[in-house]
Amino acid sequence: MDNNKAIKENLENWNDRADVHANGGYGDLNEFAENPQEITGTVQRDLAVLKPFLPNNSVAGQRLLHLQCHIGNDTVSWWRLGAKSVCGLDFLPNSLRYARKLAAKAGASINYVEGDARYAAAAMPDKLGKFDVIVTSAGTITWLPDLKEWAKSIADLLCPNGIFMIRDNHPLLFALDNEGLRIKQNYFSKTESFYEDDSSYVVNDTADGAAKVKHDRNYNWAHDFQEIVSVLRDAGLTIEAMGEHQETDWQASPMLTYNEQKDEWTMPKEYPQIPLTFSLIVRKDN
């Protein structure tokens, strides 16, 4: 697979998805912008993982960077939680266009930067400095063909004693088929996946009349735990905690059931219980 070609096609696909997600796919964003108390389910789950490692269990007063921020509803949520300054980075011009509009409607002061998460340090303007907290979650690293430069960028952008949190799809899910319980392909890193799908993954987007994406090619890359942990440690970071969780942020398998109140998906009790997401807390030493 030509990684540059694959990333270009992913960009085209996700630029299309941004149109769907910003226009109803992620719910009523005007309503979200107007309610200063609303925090996305994704950020609520992220914060539950992150807060035991934060000063006073809060991002209040922290300089925060959100990698692969997409259309910015999670980024606005971090700002609402009291971060001193917030920056969002994404490689999609269309996503950032919607993110800036949403931040303006919400009255949120957020800096958005266009760039590949693998080379975030090079993309970041010097004036933004270093960050106390860097977060990424909910379907991110499977879109990156390699993680070595990604980890190095995170280390470069963290201030001393800064924390990085990732909460993402469990690596096991990559190996499962679309029915969700049968091993279909290799689990280990270096495994590549290609598929064509004109849906955008949001609730009910496969229904008749649902919005479709024009560019339907998708490329994913497996990243097993050994790779994820190794690249972060090789970048000079320290692993402080790891978790495996039974909740996920999207319908990763067709049998998962949706809890609207919590905005999360879980495996029904009659099915084998497997981890759907994982989390890592990583610190840069003084």
C-alpha cells in the first residue's frame, strides 16, 4: 500500500464525513453551542480516565492540546471544563472549518491548527508553546500508518511533568470481522486494511435516505499494544496507567447497544464481554 496515496484518500473520505457529522450526524450542534454546560460523552469518558492524574482532578488552568480533533465538539468540551488554553489539531481543512464555526458560536477561545498528528510538533506555531495535557481519543491512531513520529511529537510538545492521554479503539477490534466476534485478519502491527463504505459511522447513517460520503475509500493500520507502548517509551515518556473498557464511542460492531443518556455503546449481556476501548496515561518526566 502506498501510504501517501492512502492518506490522501482518507483525507478525501473524512472531508466528506465532516459535512455529514456537522450537519446532523453529531446531533444538533447549534443546540450544543448554546448550552455552556454540555460536555460530550467522549470527553466525559476521557476525563474519567485522565482526572486522577491531574492537579486537583481537573483540567482547570491547564494548557491542553487535542490531537485529531475533527469538527471540534470535543475540543469545545475541554475548553468548557476550564482549561487555561485549548488547541485542536487535525489534518482536514473541512473539519477545521466546521470546528472554527462551532467554537465561534460557543464563544470558545480555541486555536485550531491544520496538520498530520504524526508531525504535530512541526505543525504547531511556536507562539503556542508547550502543553500541560495532550489528549486523543475515539478512533484516532488506526488512521495513522506509523506511530514513531507521532510519539516523538507528543514528547516534544509536552512540558516537563506534562500528561498525555489516549483512549481509543481496542487493538482487538481491528482483527475482528464486521459481525464483531470472529477473527478475520492479523492483530499485530503492520497489518493494513482497505475497504469501501459510503456511510459515515454515525447512528442510523445506514438507513434509507441517510447522508452518504462521495469518497468511500478507507485505509486503516493496526497498532498492537507492544507498538503503542514501545513508541511512547522510546520517545522518553513514562507509562503511568493502562485501562481496558467495555464502553465505546461508536457502533464498532453491529450487536452493540446504544445508551442515549450516556452517549455510549456496550456489548449486550448475552454476548461474550470483550474490551472495546483501551486507555493509557503517559507522563513526561521533569
